[in-house]
Amino acid sequence: MNSFLVHLVVAAEDVEFDPNDVTPTWLGFLITFLIAVAAVALMWDMVRRIRRTRYRGEVREELEAEARAAAADDAVDESES
């Protein structure tokens, strides 16, 4: 097995390297573009979910504040009676 790898390395060193042969072509562009689109879609979804969670928290706080205010008003009304 090792001798086979050595023969491959020696054969690869004998071949002259042409940088024009190593190009990404349209397939490389397509894969890069699809990864970029997927990343943007994931970020868009994450922002939407974070915003929704924040709004739910704000509404919950408002409801709790209204409930406390209503309980305080009921306590004041009972003490006046």
C-alpha cells in the first residue's frame, strides 16, 4: 500500500502543473451561490424568530403589568368600602 502511494506521489511530481486547468467552472459558482442563498435564508428566518420571541415577551410583560394594576385597583376599592 505504501509503495503504491509513493508511486502516485512520484508520478504526480512528474506531471507539469497548469494553473489554467484548475478552475471552478459553472458548477463551483452554482455550489457557492446555493450555499450563500441558504445562509441568507437561515439568517432571515433567525431574525424573524428572534423578533417574534421578543414581541411575545413584551406582550406578556404588558399583560402582567395590567393584571398587577387591576389587582391593585381592586385592593384599593375593597379598602375604601
